[in-house]
Amino acid sequence: MKSKFLLSVIFLMPYFVSAQSVGKNGFYKDVFMDSGIKLYDRITLAAVDSLNLSMEVFLAKKNDGNDTLMQHRCFAGWEQDLNGALLYPDGAPRFRVLYVNGGLAGSHGRSLGEEGREAIRKYIAAGGSYLGTCAGAFVASSGYIDAEDNYSPNKNYLGIWPGRVRDTYLQDKYLTMYMEEDCPLLKYNDFGGDRKVEGIYHLNGPYAALEPQDSVPAGTLPLLRVDYDTIPPVGPSIDNQVTCWAYKANEKAGTVISMASHPEDITTGERLHLMEAFLLYAMDNTGAPQVKGELVPGQEREMNKSTEDGEPLYTKIGDRQYHHFTVDVPKRAKKLIITLEGAYGVDLSLAANPESLAFLKDAFIKDESDGSSKTIMLKKPQQGKWYISVFCETAPDVEFGENGFVYTGRTDVLNGVPYKIKVELKANIR
């Protein structure tokens, strides 16, 4: 049975200002857009187009039982893809950024179910970044504080920013927002030199509850404040309140960006540049890649476990994913030999680098030839720690379906490709 629940929008990339390169950076694609149940049924994103990023979308237009089934498969997984679209077989993030649209936050969170919500939490904890606008900002929080200062935790929210939000009580407004001098978004655009963006559409979005300070999660970073005060006020004044903020729990986790308003539809000018900056900042601040382990010379390491085995250090590799290993090379080593044996009909690449992760784009030595059997030999390798990587070139084909993309072809790689890797060291005898 084929899954008919996602749309693939793929662009070639002539340039990119992020620290990583698209295609072989350890992620299947750049952006996954959630246009799911009770969210806007958007299938394109202007900033993705302008940055020439790759994207896939879950789309729910009917909000019926079929959409519910397909959304559950998308996020929680099913037999074709046990981890769901966001995660690799070993639980690593499959996309660099998850973008969640505006709409009805609580209703969408409820429609995800606990399995879907937990999959998103795992995605963030494993290093994937998140961007949510309006409802996407609400649902990222742990709950909200009402006008009477009563806090209501929401079990249908994600809690990936474990702080609280307040309602702005503003509908159909256009806001001006400003950045402080040290705002990290200024790395990507100077916004005309005044650090302001005008005319951002606002429809009931939240702002961050940053008082009292001891209730604010460590790692929270204000990005934008609103330059606006209603006269007479509609609800509490939100002048100078934080309407966009970022959060990173630790080095391994991805970055969560919450934005109260709606810059996402604009195709030109500073509002487009703002959305671009959000995506670039999120992609530049994914979690640090994790090393599977140290290879012991002479001992073959078999990567053949499945998702349900719960052994990520020995789990099979996914589509366009990297697995990283290390090996300590002693002084006076004569040769370092690395061998890779994988499943028939799959393309696996092998690379090695001294002192830093072996991404193919800048590896000291690599083999990207067709097939899954590889041998790399280094004569008189540099003493110290070497990083070795395996990269899975094989990915499924993608077609268009009712709810978005449909995976065809090599769908088996969604649940991982097994392989064996071994290192041997030949030392000089004195």
C-alpha cells in the first residue's frame, strides 16, 4: 500500500549562506512544513522558494478521517516508515527544520495525538530545529496565561519551549517589530539598517510571558519586540513585548523559534527577508551531529538493528543520512584501511577526516562511487583521532498525492539499510 500524504517541492540550490551545504549535510531535506489538521492548507513557502531550499509538506484540506489517518502515519509512523517522516530509523532528525503554520493550535495539537506530539518532541531533542508562526508559536509552548494571570497548561501543546505565552488579543492588525543590536537574525540581513520590520500581519498570535524571570526557561533568547501600543488598549498593552523568541535546550537539541505573527506569505521586501532569516538561523543551529562510537581495529561493526530494537548506536542508516565513527590512530602507523560492506543495490559513500567530522564536501579522503562496497587505504596516516563517515546516497522517489507526497521506488530505505564497517591498522615494526 502506498502512502498518499505528502507533497515534495524540490529546488536546485545555486547559493546558500548557511554553514552547511544542501544535499549531503546529513539531512534528507531542508524543511518539512506542517499544513495539517486545523492549520492553513499552505503547500508553498515564499522563503523556501527564495532560498532555493528543498521541502516536503503534510497537507490536510478535508480535516476528515482520511486526513487523520494520514497525519498519524506522517508523524507517528506506520509499517512503510516506522519512525514517521521527521525521524531516521535511529531517531536522528531527517529534516533540518519543521515549520508549523498558523491556524488553531489546540485543535491541531489534539489531532496529532500523543504519539504524534511525542515524535515532534523527539525530533527537537535529537537535533532538528522548529519554526512556528501564530498557532505554531502557541503549540510550541507549555500553555498560556490569561488576562487574569491564571496559567493553564495545555496537554495538547508540544512544550518544546517549556515556557508560557500570553494572548495579544489583537486581530487583523499590522505590527512593526524591532531587534536589539545583538539579535542573531542580523547576521542574515541588516533590515535597512534600522533593525525594524514594518507591516507584519497579526491575527491572535501570542507573546512570550517573560515575567517573573525565574519562570523563563534557560536558553530563551528574545529576537523581536513589538513597537505598538493601542489607544485605547485592546486587552493588555503589548508595546515592547517579545513577539518572537528562540530557545535551545542543549547542544544536542535543535533550536525552537516562535513567532507571534505572519510574515510567511510575503514574497518581497523585509518581511520575506525576516522569514528567510528565521529559516537560516534555525538551520545553522540544529543539534550537533552525534558519533555512533569508536571503531576497534580488527573488529567488524555491524549496523543492522531496526527502529523497534531501540539500539540507535547499531541501527541501520536512512536515506541521505550520515553515520559518524571515530578511530584512534597511534604514532608510527603505516596504514589505515577502512572497509565498508552494505546491502546490494544501495549506494553508500565512505569518507575519513582527521580531527573533524568527515562530511563528503570537505573530507580528506572519500569514495563516492556507485554501490555499497568500499575500501579506503591511507599510508602513514596522521596520528590522533580520525573521523569516519558512512553516507547513504539512496532515497525513495517522490510523487504527488492527495495529501502531498507519495514515496515510491526504494521505500525500503525509509526503515534503514544494513551495513558492516571495519578498520585495520598496520604499524611500523622497529
